[in-house]
Amino acid sequence: MKKIKILIPVYNDWQSVFKLLENIDQKLEGWDSDVAHISVVIVNDASTEERPINTSTFNSLKSVQVINMKENKGHARCNAAGLKYISANSKFDLVIPMDADGEDRPEELRPLLCKAYEHPDKVITANRIKRSEGLFFKFCYLVHKYLTFIFTGKSIKYGNYTCLPKFAVNKMINDSATWSSFSGSLAKIIKDKNQASISSTRGVRYFGPSKMSFINLLKHSLSIIAVFKTTLFIRSVFFLIAYLFLITGNISIVTLIPVAATVIMMISVIILSRRENISEFNNSLENIKNIEQLK
């Protein structure tokens, strides 16, 4: 019997978390308990919003645990700390990180798990084939994907919603990049031949507008690129040399915009790279205030 942990970071969005738990429990109804023991670990990122009393009862989920953090660290670091906690304190075979807001759809848990059982030695990613946001955000996301590919050589079609076997979790908790970019770290340490995927549609938030603004998307993109900083610098140098050669004799403020943008990106990546603090990552469990059992 496989022990499966669903990892859910949350900050001031308890209403969504409890709805997500109900939907997960419903979608996994009938899953053979002799085949899988499924439980949830919620990482509370020092929420200031009071957590409502949970009156739900769960049938498919065997346990629901809340890890309360002392200080707010952000979504990526909550995922990283959650992986480290599960690795240090639980017996598990698979970990599935999910966003708390409903954008990672519980309907896709069954195909994700079926694929994981079919390929027990691979990481299963939920590759986005359709998104629910407006046209402007979809355009910005497309730019993000192309920028990431151009400067890293990696086509990353997934976010946090993945199914990680134990070997992948062990690799990620020993990689400093996990502290700042989950998908970037996963793309770096797990080769394509060790990955399989399912098609995924980005869901609609349960409550309130999406928190992924243009600025947050830009920061997300740069955080991924920062994981591949060596590749970025090599590609950027070649680009700048080739571009400056092409515009020789036609240098102006307009033609220098790509040069300035590339230099700004390189500086931003240097700044973001400082977030990859393996010492802070290793000590992340010291940020746990207490642990509660909801079920």
C-alpha cells in the first residue's frame, strides 16, 4: 500500500482550503484503501486570518495535519519546508503539492495517481494545456514561457502540481534552488527521461480574484531563470555580442533597449539567486510554531 501525502501551502485563504479538502475527499471517493493511504499536510504560512472551525468529515482522507509557521516565508518556501517536514517526519511513497485556491483541480488527482502507479520510477507533472485567466494574462504567461526557454533551454509547462516519488523529494530537499523556485528546481534536477505527464487545465479560484499579478508572474519567471543562472549568463553574453555586432553603425536609444533589458534581467537574477540559501532551507523546520491534527 502506497502512502501518499498531499501538500498544501496556505496564507489567509482558509475558506478555499476547506473547500479544496472537501473536493479532494469527494474526488478520491472509492479509491481502494488497500492500495493507497492518502493524507494531507497543510503548511500555514503564518496567516493573520483566523482559521474557522472545520465541521467537515472526510472519508477518503485518512488524516489532515496543519503545520503552523512562526514567520511568513512565501509560497515557494512553504512548499520547500513542507517537503523537508514530510521527509523528516513521515513514511511516504508519493508527495503531491497543490495550491490551496482551487486552481490545481482535484478532478486531476485520479489521472495523476494512475500515471504515478503506471510509472513508479518517474516524476509525474501536470502540464498546462489550458488556462482560465484573461487574454492579457495568457499573453504575459506565453511571454514568460518563451523567455524561460530562450534563457534556460528548458520548456517548463508545469507548476507546483506534480506527483513526486520519494527519490525526487530527497533530491529536492538537498537542492538550494527549491527554496526559491519549485518548478525551476524540479526541471534542473530531474531529467526529462525521468518525467511523465498528464494534461492539466488551470482551474478557477474558489473565492476572490487570482493573486498572480503581472509583477508576481515576472518575479516567478525570474526565479525560475535564476535556477539556471550559469546557462543564462552564457546565453546572454552570446546574445549581446551577436546583437551589438548586428546594430553596429545603427546604435540609438531604441536599438539599445534589448541590451538594457538583458542587463537588467542578469542583475535581477543575481539578486534572486541570493534567495537560494541552503543554510536557511536546512533550518526551515525551526520556523515551525506548532502542529495541529484536524483529523
